Amino acid sequence: MQFLKQSEDALKDKRRMRWACRRGMLELDVLFAPFVEEAYDDLDETQQAVFRRLLTCDDPDLFAWFMGHKACPDPELADMVALMLRRVKV
């Protein structure tokens, strides 16, 4: 299943965001889907925008960042990755 890139603005609709969370890679699916359902609404507006931007990134990059194989070069995205990983460990 190929993920179609969406703009951050298009992802403001929660239904579209849920669809964008379906990455086709189990390791990412188990991070994104629960996060959008259980934690997204608790983020402030800036954090929500960063999360939507994260969803526009390529799967290989996301996988590498979340699995710790390489550091995310964008500080805002790196903070969101860290937030999501901390939430999983709780």
C-alpha cells in the first residue's frame, strides 16, 4: 500500500488524519493510530501542527527516527518523536 503524501492543511480533518496514520508498516501503525485517537486532542495547537507535519514525512525516515537508527534533523519533529515514544513507554 503506497502512502499518498498529504499537506498539513489537509490533515486538519481528523478523519483524513486517521487515514494518514495507516502507514502500511506495523511498527509505525502501532505508534500513530493510538496516538491520534488517545493523545492528539490533548496537544496544543502548535504540537498538533508538528504532528501533522510528521505525518507528511516518508516512512523510511519515520521508521529510522522511531527505532533510533538515526536522529531526526528537524528539532520540532524530533521533539514530537520523543513525545510519542515516551507515551508508549508509560
